[in-house]
Amino acid sequence: MFATQGRGLDPGRLLLSFLLLAAWEAGSGQVRYSVPEEAKHGTFVGRIAQDLGLELAELVPRLFRMASKGRGDLLEVNLQNGILFVNSRIDREELCGRSLECSIHLEVVVERPLQVFHVEVEVKDINDNPPVFSLREQKLLISESKQPDSHFPLEGASDADIGENAQLTYRLSQNEYFSLELPTNSKQIKRLSLILKKSLDREKTPELNMLLTAADGGKPELTGTVQLSVRVLDTNDNDPEFEQSEYKVRLMENAAKDTLVIRLNATDRDEGVNGEVTYSLTSVKPNGRRLFTLDENDGEVRVNGTLDYEENKFYEIQVQATDKGNPPMAGHCTVLIEILDANDNAPEVTVTSLSLPVPEDTQPSTVIALISVSDRDSGVNGQVTCSLMPHSPFKLVSTFRNYYSLVLDGTLDRESVASYELVVSARDGGSPSLWATASVSVEVGDVNDNAPVFAQPEYTVFVKENNAPGCHIFTVSARDADAQENARVAYSLVERRVGERALSSYVSVHAESGQVFALQPLDREELELLQFRVSARDAGAPPLGSNVTLQVFVLDENDNAPALLPPPPPSQRVARWVGAGQVVAKVRAVDADSGYNAWLSYELQEEAAAAPGGARSAFRVGLYTGEISTTRALDEADAARQRLLVLVKDHGEPALTATATVLLWLEDGGAAPKASSRLVVGPAAAAAEAALVDVHVYLVVAICAVSSLLVLTLLVYTALRCSAPRGEGACVPGPARLVCSSAVGSCWSSSPRRRRHRVCSGEGPPKADLMAFSPSLPPCPLPDGEVGEQSTGGDTSSKVGYCFFIFIFCFGNISLRRGPSGGKPAEWHFVCEFSDRPGGAVRAEPGVQHPPGGDRGAAAAGVPRGGGGEGY
């Protein structure tokens, strides 16, 4: 689209311009317009939105903007109708000088998505500058001896326009002596001369004034005039002559001051003073008189200033040689100086548009920034190549001439690299080459692509029962690699039901700090293990989250006193003939606690242990069995009614107690039975006692032997474990955990089907109620229903050593019993307790009834099969 306003454009030429420009646009692939210089404000240039394929309605939403180098206010776009129009005065000569081509390069940028268009607006020349002579009056000294057809060079006019508007024609005012010789060369020099038509007669015409008019080729034409003043000189009829009328010189733009440009030589055929020549500069175009000097005696032209190729590429010097005759004669020549380009301008890099920050999920090939480069030099010196440093997921893509786009060439990860400091380097093709750099800082924007992460998948927490409501029991912490809102983590419980109650009635978690609180006192007898999950979720969109498992083990405290089971009868009858060591009654008790807190002992109160008169009491109670037996044979002196107070006490700190009252009635009725199986007199009794001592010796020897084997097995096992690759250190997850009581002699294993633990060995208090062994040991024997869940990965040494350990540990709860008959061999009962849960022990002993739920106190007591005998 071309603007049609302007002066001097006839329809035929306008049509030809349209055709030529349309053909040029088809080959160039860009939008071009033209507008005449000096066009008025608001002059139509083109429908730029339509030509660029943009809808009028999307100009404002897509942030349509236009930029140009240099003055950016010459042209403007109406965003309502998409028309490009003239905004301010355009002076082609000011914009481009005497360059044949003059264009305004526009860069149109729209966003969403980012697009860049290049538009070129050609500024057409109009005839707005008249020809101008450098002097108002040109004075000529012409000897009267000059022959007709002699030539006298004149300084022509100059026109700031170009093309036909700058093609000058000259007219000389009417006179009888001179005519004009118009220039014939078509390059930089326009030789204009006066031709003498007939000889001059100084005496008749000593001076002659003429008017020289220069007219350009514009329509309408513009003119300029200069006054020619001719002074007719008397006889020095030979003027100096140069070897050439025109000299051509090439000079580098970085030539130093006083560099010799050319040495001129003019000769005068006259003799004497009339043949002595001096030189002078008459004019230097364009406006370069101060840049050159001429020695008036030897004709040397030298550099007197700084030459800049980018400012002027050509200089035209008019030199006059004048003799010393009277009147002096002059000769003229022209020196054409062509300035050669030197690589003295470094490239310039400009970042014109930058989209920041760049989200880390930005797709490759997305345009990040627009970059333009330029070099004021020409040719190879002005050819610029760009590169990007350092290596990064970005690249430069050339879009048009010296325009580049910074494009994403890979994927971004803010957590790895938060920002990039890029350096765009532009280097020209000169020798040596010059370069320039521009820094581009690209900040990577965060997106929510990382979920919060806990340090461990699960935590084990130990809390004593009867805790205060609202107490802090643990703190969970999750780290999110994202930033700002995407890294702000909120914690919450993963709700579920614990029995008949909701999990949130037991514990709560602080949403910001991750602190876990127990909302109510915990009772180990009601809840031994509380397992739940805590969720960590960030504030991103969409939010991401992860869970961690907390296993809260409730540790036992001695908060339950022993309970008597079942209530004994109000009284029991005992025959007076009962001998020493006979069991006459039994006290049963159970403690709901565990470990030491459930280990019961029995003792007679002092008032019941002493007989009347200070005699030895006839009864005693087994320390751990609760069996009441006689200490001697009963006699007539013993009271018929015996009231015994038995104190049942656990081993907690502080210890809790219960008291049982047992009433015994001594009866005289019935004949004394034959010798009791437990009553041995004379040599037989001594033999039985000796046999019992032997059994004790054998038992001690057996325990020592088995203990030695256990130590040896543990040493072998430790050596094998140390030779294997190390795991996670002292704490290694295993399939099950073995927990054994150091005093009671009961052991249990936690099923690997329910939970896994890390159990670390370490020094404890002097009196520990639990001993924890590494889960890497083979598991305890389980009930038949759980055999299939045991790990089979342990080596043979581990299994053998573990079984020996179980055997020795069970010796802590062995009941050695003697049969009721003194003449029969002693009968031994080996009792070992196993438990598949930390809350109770399952005990297998023939002839003993266990209370429901695991009677730990009664299990430790034991009752001999058949009701007779004494426990040791």
C-alpha cells in the first residue's frame, strides 16, 4: 500500500511505481509502504493491520506496538482502524541525507502469542529544495588575451534532493561575450564552464556582470542564482595548467593528521613572475574545508582532521593555481577523494523485548526475548554474527537480517537452576574483528511440580499412658522443593476410625507447625498401639501432597493395683494332722499392667505371720506362687481359727497392693491318713532331701552349660553378621520385633503383618522392665496361625542362637515341683510363656486354669498338677 499524497506525482508515474513496488514486495517477503516527504500530519500511509493479517479487535488485547530506530514519532498507527499515518514532519534530507534509498524500518510487535513483523516505509523525495550556490558572487579574472572558445570553470550549484529533483540545468543571462558549457559527466562532478565567444577588449569592457541561474528537474522547478563578476585583465595571457583536470584518490578513514593526500603540480607557460604559481583551495564539498590543507607553494594536500566513513564517503576539492603575473592567471582542477571504510565501529546489541519471568513448564521453541544488532561499518566490517554464552537451554534464532529471537531450546527446572545469566555476543567480520556483548538475565518462574516429602516414610513414637490432655507427642516435618506459595505446607490427619471412635478424638496435628498433640489421656490397657497417617499438602494449584505413617506405642505405667481372682471362699477347713509343707490354700491375683508392673509377689502380714506366745507361725505363702502351705506339723496348741492376711504387691514404682484375708478352721475329726506322700520321716526323709539337692545341682549345671552354648552361638552369629554388607547401621528394619521381660520370663513378638519397627540397642537405666532385641534376629515362635508370616531369610546360626536364647529365657519361669508321694520320683513342670501381642501372655501348663485375657500374675504362680507339692 502506498501513500498517494505529495507534490509532483502524475498518475502515469504513480501507476508505474505501484507496479514496481508490488513486484519488489513479492520478492522480498515483507510489507512495504511509501510516503512522500513533508506529508501533512494524518496523511494515510497504509492499512497495516489488514496487510499484516491482524484483526482490528485484537490489536489492543494483543498489546500492538510499533518501534523504529532513530526517531520513533514520525509514523503512528490508529488502533481503532489499523491505519498507519504520518504523525510528524518527515524531512528526507534530514533523515537520509543524499542517499538514493531512504526508508523507515518499523518493528511491529504483538503478544499472546508473541509475533514480530518488519515493515519498511520508503520516503519519496519531493522537490522541496532549490539549487544553492556556495557563494553569492563568483569573481573571474580573464585576460584580454584569451582566445575565443576559451573555457573558464564555474562552481556549480548543489541540490539537496535526489533523482530528477536534483538534476540541474543552467541558464546565463544574455550577453555577447560568454556562453555556458553544461556538464557532461554523470558522476559526482558536474563541470560547468564559461565559453568565450569573442575576444575581450579590456579598454572597451573592463568588467562584465552576468547572472547565472540553476534550475532543477522537479515539477514545478526551483531555481537558484549567482552573480558572475568578470574582470578583464591585461596581457598575462597564459594561465597555469594542471596535468589533469580531475584527480581521484582513495584514503582510509583512520588516516592520521598530516597524511599526504596528493601532490598537485600546475605549470604556466609564461616566464618570470607570470610563470610562478601558487595554490589555493576554492571549495571542499560537502562542508569539509577544515578537514584538508593545501600547501600554497608545493601543492601538497594533507589531512587536517578526522575522517569518518560513516559520516561522508566522498569529498570533492576544487584547487586553483594562480600565477604571479599582473594581472594573475589561474588554472583549476578537481580532486575526488574516496574514503575507504575501516573496522572502527563495534557492533551494537539491543534487547528490545523481554518476557520475564519464564515459567519452568514453558514449552521449547517459546520466544523469550527479541534482540537486534547493528554495525555502522560497511561491507565485511558491517557483517555481524551473534552467539550465546554460556551453554544453556536457550538458543538464538535469526528472524530477519540483524534481528534475532532468544528461544527456549530445552526444559527448565527452577529447583535445579533458578535463573540464567546469558551473554549475547556480536562479532563483526573485520580484521581485526570487533565485538560487543549484552547481558540477558532470565529468571525461571516456579510452578507446583514438587510434592512435600517427609524424611522417613514412617515414624515410631513412644508415649506414656495417662498423659496430660493436649500434650505434644511428636512433630512431623515435610520439605517442598518449590518456592513461595507452592512450598507452603499444611498438615492434616488422614481421618479413620479407631474402634468405635474417630481418630480425631485421640490426636490432632497443627496445620502449620506439624506438631502432633494427644487430645486425651491414653490408656495402654485400652489402646496399646495407635497407628495413623498425617498428610502434608502444599498451597499450589493444583495442590500436591504426601503422607507419613505414625505408630504411637503407649508405654505402661503402674496405674492398676493387683486384683484377686476369683474371690476365695469365706473359710477353708484344714485337718490338724496335716504335716509340714502341705499346701492348704492358694491366693490368685492378676494385674492389668505389664512387665514389672504386673509381676506379683505374695507375703503374709506380720500380725498373721507370728503365732501366739512368739512361736513360729504354722503357715507361710509362696513368694511368687501365692500358695499357702504349712511350715510345721500342726498340734493341739494351734488355735482352731486361723486368720491369715496375705499382701499381694506388684513391682511397679510406686508399688500397688491388695490384701486377701484367708480364714482356716483346724478340725480334729477323722483319723490320720497314712504317711503323706509329702511327709517323709527318718532315713527316707533324708534320702528325699538328698535327692532334691542333687536335682538342684543338676539344674545349675544344665543352666551353666546352656548359657555357655548361648554365648558361643551369639559370638558366631555376630561374626557372620559383621562379615555381611552393612545396612542402615545399628537400626535395621526387620520382619518382627521380640520383646521379653527380664524378670517375669515371658516373651512375645509383634507380627510383621501388622507393623515394622526400628529398634536400636543402647544403655538403659539400671533396672529395665523391657529388653528389646534387634529385629534382624529370627522371629519368636508364633502361634500356629502365624507360622506363615515368619521370615525365612536368617542364617542357621541366627536361628540356633535364637532358639537357645528362648530356651534360657524360659528357665526364668520354670516351676520345679515334687510329687505328693515321698517314695515316688520328683515331678517337674517346665512353664514358658509366649505372647503374640504386647498386652498379654498365653501360658500352657497342664492342670492350671487361666483367667480370661491372660492372667500374668497367676501364670507366674502356677499350681502343681493334682494339687499337691511345693513350688520352688
